[in-house]
Amino acid sequence: MKEQNVQIGKSGVLSTPLGLGANAVGGTNLFPNLNDETGIEVVKSALDSGIKLIDTAFMYGLGHSEELVGKAIQGYDRGSFAIATKGAQEVVNGQIKLNNDPKFLKQAVYDSLKRLHTNYIDIFYIHFPDDHTPKNEAIKALNELKVEGVIKAIGVSNFSLDQLKEANQDDLVDIVEDRYNLVHREAETELFPYLKEHDISFVPYFPLASGLLTGKYDQTNDHFPENDSRSKNPDFQGDRFKKILAAIDQIKPLADQKQITLAQLVLAWYIKNPNISVVIPGAKQPEQVASNAKAMDVTLTDAEYDKIDQAFAAFKA
């Protein structure tokens, strides 16, 4: 198993190898029927379970997730865990547009500090690239805040490899967050080698593939109502859906043998993966967080790791 303290890039930020993705904490624009008090309990459950990274963003509820995280962390030792947040969305006349302008990003950081009720942010990501700001100029602005101690590590999310290279011209990027899981493995081909060469940490989002990798679906779950996002998600359609379920069937016996959930097995695979620094599954209930945290206690042998890898080999790029 990985050490329980993972260093983020070249920064001094430390995390456990498993964090909490807080998009369902206050992300009322992303999920229906969220309860604020439950969201606060989700964050507390993470900290109480030994998780040391809470990952949120302005875009989750347009600041509401950050506000709830800020409430949840009161009473905890701020130095004992890390907070990551993201910005890049500017609200103009009720419309959201992407903005990586250095002045805007700096203001976004200070706005996040207020909502989070903290005097520093461990990791600040540019959430999405805009189509006009030179990326290295945006990173330089964040580095000025890093020098001042306002943020501790600089990240980018949803950047193409070329955009990442532009952003990292001065070798200032500490961490990248992007889509990666056992059924979306494009990052392995070009991104991972670049990150390794430049000592940049990697955090995959959607590690459980919208619940697909938890084992809760079978061949009967192939029709979703039109207002359900899964109805438009190729992972839940036709032959691809069947192929994913077949791969899951191959690793279920290993989870049973270890007397753990399928989600814990898959999360343990990410934790052992040398290309991944921290995996951040989301959760809507405190019990889910506590269950996910137990993945840090699962030890996979090299043979077991390879078996899982091979079960999903068809999804390699």
C-alpha cells in the first residue's frame, strides 16, 4: 500500500492517498435534492475517517460547496488536512464564462478563502482553460500567491497536454486533475509520462465512473429516462455498457475473496497505481465516505493489481 502521506508535486502539501470529492456537498446545480446538513456531515465523516484532502470548487453550487466545507471544518485542526478548490468561472449577467485572466484568478482565490473561512488554500486549480489567456501568465499569477503563502500548490484541471505544457513553461505546476478511471484510460499514453518527467502529481476525477465501477448495475439497467444524464452517457449504452459489466464480473470474485466492496477494491487499485497521487471519490452520504476510506486499509499484491488492470485492458487507449 502507498504511504499514508502523499506529497503533492514539488510543494509541501501532504495528503492521504484517498480524499473526498465534494461536488455533492452543496453542488445543487449538479445534483437534485441535496441537503446542506448532510453535506456538512459528509465532510466531517471524511475528516473523522482519517481522510486528509477535501476537494471542492466554486462551480459546485457557485460557491455553496465551499461555504459548506468552510462550516464543516470549524473545530478541526486546520493543519491536519488539506483543502483543494478550483476557479475559472466568471458569472456575467447570469451567464457563466471561463476566465483565466491573472487578475480574475487572484480575486477568485480571495473569494474562495472567504467562503471556506480559512486563511490559506492548500491546492488551487484553474478549473477549465479559457480560449484566450496565455496559460503560463495565469500560472505566474497563482505563483505570486504561492510565494505569499495564500496558496500552497498550483493545479490545473481539464487542460489538454499542449495547454498543460504551455502552463508549465516555468515548471510551476504541482498537480493535475483530470478524468481517468479503469474505463477511461487515455491519460496513460501521453499525460502520465509528462507528469512523471516533471514531478507533477495526478488526481483522477470520476474514479468510480458515475457509479458504474461500484457493481450496482447489471444487464437489466440499460434504459434510463431522458432526463437522467446516464441516458446520454456512452458508458451506459449498448455494447460498451456490456463490455464494462463483463470486466466488472471478472474482478467481483477478488472483492468477495477479500471481503470488501467492489468500490473499495477499485479504489485500492488507484491507491496502488504509481501514476496516481490521490483519488477523490465523491459521496452523498456520510456512510459512503466512511466505507470509501476503508480502501486505504486494503493491500493489493502485484498479481492482484495486474489482474484488475488486465480485466479492463480493452479500455486502454
